[in-house]
Amino acid sequence: MPDFTLPSIDYLAISPLLILFGAACVGVLVEALVPRQYRHPIQLGLSLVAVLVALVMVIRLAGTAVITAGGSVTVDGPALFMQGALFVFAFVALLLIGERRVERQGAFVAQAAIPVGSRADTKQLTALSATEVYPLTLFSLGGMALFISANDLLTMFIALEVLSLPLYLMCALARRQRLISQEAAVKYFLLGAYASAFFLFGVALAYGFAGSVDFADIHAAIGESPYHPGLVFAALALIVMGLLFKAAAAPFHVWTPDVYQGAPTPIVAFMAAGTKVAAFGALLRVTYVAFEQLAWEWLPIIGVIAVLTMMLGAILAVTQTDIKRLLAYSWIANAGYVLVGVLAVGRAGASATMFYLVAYGFAVLAAFAVITLVRDKDGETPYLARWAGLGRNSPLIAGAFTLVMLALAGIPLTAGFTAKFAVFSAALAAGEAWLVIAGVLSSLIIAFPYLRVVVMMWLSEPTESTSTVAKPGILTGSALAIGVAAIVVLGVAPGPVLDLAHNAAVFLR
């Protein structure tokens, strides 16, 4: 029997992951040992501190390039940049999750397993909110961070499940609209399970081709095989399908509007900002590190998907009457823009993609912070007709939402404009002009629903059905302020973040 040798592990390099998973385990113990009335401040404080410490460790690790944990985890520039972005987004999302002033007892139901519409379900509307959401968020965040730093397909699959399973649960925790929330969670789980199955089947085919699931080994096997048998193309197609599902790219996007509409708004904010970073971080690593030599084969196919995603998201966004569904289709269209950056293969494409993810993340966090504040006596009112005249009643909140809409539309001096300029420039430099033309056309189309919201808020007279705006607590106010400030700073002075992304955009193989 051969001697078993433990793999060497650089604990400092993976310390952000250890901090998050450790804090999540402590959060589980808090749920088991601490009385319910004391859990919320403990869990919120623990989660915020854990994310901040993890962010500090990522900053300390800047410049590190190492493959560790038996070759399963890569810590390099792209991984650290996107982990840093993830942790900042998670910190802001936790502020929204922890808010208890806007809605009494919070946005989360006390016991999600109680049947919808039952007497117990009605009774729990006034009960203390569930605090299980905090360790679930940390587990999901840890999975996202591992997802973008995985160095082999098996680790990536495990990370995919770690990030996904808590999200499925959290989607079912809405205190209001319980049936829609649970329906969204079931849809997300079922379609997510299919995507995971496709990904795992692709992993099996990749192992059959290369005899390994390590990215460097797959890259070497492709280089040694001059004819690239169908096995490796099938593996690449199935793996990319699983990743594009998480990114909500067409035609794998159908779950997005229902989940956006039904899930608790703070969870949607966390998903919208974090999941997109994780999905595209993993897609960049798979295509740039493992399958880079097949770029001529996968570029046209993913290019068609990018155009389809941009156009479908933009056209369907025009027809929406619910602001959360509008933002869902906006997410789909933006997935197409990010794909344009991915297709500009090279350092410029990777850095533009990473900058786009940062700019988009701050914009959607600010958008959902505003949505949590627009309410009536039954809770949030996402119906656009009820936002008419909001600017007359609450000019500050309407002004913040206007800035978000302008950023998503790509208007100059906002983060959205800089991000689109970066990905389109990278695509042009790579000779992908047709993608830029499609991107500009879809941007013109999707600008209409964004500007329609602005016009409704400012040029319509308030009516009896116009929603009211709740006074934001310090947590929601802080989250909104961070999002708005980032939109302005990344639009007016994006240089430092662009330089940071460019310097970090070197993958380690």
C-alpha cells in the first residue's frame, strides 16, 4: 500500500475562505445555543466582522500568486480582485439583510417550513425574524469565493453547490408573499439542479479526455492532441452551460424573473451582485486557463449567446410592469455585455470584465436598497404604476433611483458608462466589432424602460395609489449611500479601479 502524503496547504493564502467558513459554522452554533431574541445583533455583528476581516486579508494578499491545497485552489490576481469585490458587495448586502427598522421584525419569515396560508403562517407574520439567513449568507459567500479561485473542475463543482444550496433556501424566506417566495425557491432549485448536472457531466467528459480535472492538465492535453476530438468539445459545452445558467445568459435565463420577483429583496440584492461575479469569475478561469487553446472554436458560439442575451434581455425589459422583473431582465442584458468582455480574449478583456462586474454590482445594490423603501401597508410595492409621482413626494430617494437607472442605461459620468466603454473597447481591439454593434443596439433598446421609470417618477402627478417611502434606517441608508457614491466615483474617476483590474488580470496556470 503506497504511503499517503498530506498535500501542502498555504493557510495564509486561503485565509479569507477559512474566515468565512469558520464564521458560518460559529453562526450555526449561535442558532443552536443562543435564545432567539438575542440572535439578530450577534449574527449581524459576527457576519459583518467576518466579511471585513476576510476583505482585509484579501488586501494583505495583494500580489500573491500561488497554487495551494493540493493544487485545488489558485490565489492570483483575478481571484483576489473578484474576492475583494465579492466581500464589499456582501458587506453592503448584509446591511440590507440586517435592516429591522423599515419592516417590523425584518424581511424574513420566522419558520419557512410552515405551510403557506395556514393559521400558523398568519401568526408568524408578527414573530421574530429568522436569523438562519446570516450563516447561510456566509456559506454562500464562501462558496462564491472558492468558485472563482478553484484550480480544478471538481473543486469548482463543490464550490458551485456550496454557493447554490444556501441561495435556494434563502429565496424561500420572504415574510410577505410567501407562496410566490416558495415557488421561486422551487423553480430556482430545480433548474439549478439541472445546471449542476450538466456541469458535472462536462467534468466527467473532461476527465475522460485529459485523464485529469486539473486546469493545467486539461490545457496540456489539448495542446498534445492536434485534432481535438468531440469529447473535449462536448465537455466544454456542458461545463459552460452550467456556468451560463448561474450568469443568467440566454437561453439559460428563464428562472431569473420569477426568482427576482419572489425572493426577499435583500437576498436578490446579494444574488444580483455576488452570483454574477462568481459565475463570470469561474467562466473566465475555465475559458482562459483550461480551454484557451480552443478559443477559435468557442468564441463564435459564445458570441452568438452574448448577442442573444443582450437582445432578449433588452426587448423583454421593455414590456415589464414590475420593477423587480425589470431589473431581472436588466441582469440578463448585462450578462450579455459582460460576455462581450469575456470574448475579448486577453488581459484587456479580463480587466474590462472585472471592472464591469464591480460597476454593475454597486448599481444593483443601490437599486434594491431603494426598492426596500418604497412601500404601502402590506410591504414593498414593486409595481411601476405605483411609482408614478414618487419624485414629488420623495425627491431624495427618487433622485438616487434615477442615478441608478442612468447608470444601468450607460449614461456618461456614471459607472455604467465607464463599464460599457471598457468592454466595448476591449472587444473592438480584439476585432469583435459585430459584438459591439449588437451591444450598442441593445443598449439603445434597454434605455427605454430605464428612462420610462425616470419619467414616471418625476413627470407624473402623485395619485392616491402612489406608494410611500419609508424612512431608511442606518443600515439601509448606509447601503444606499455606498452604492450611490460608488456609481458616481466609478463614473467620474474610474482610473484607480481600472488600473487595479488591469494589474490583477493575469491568470496563474
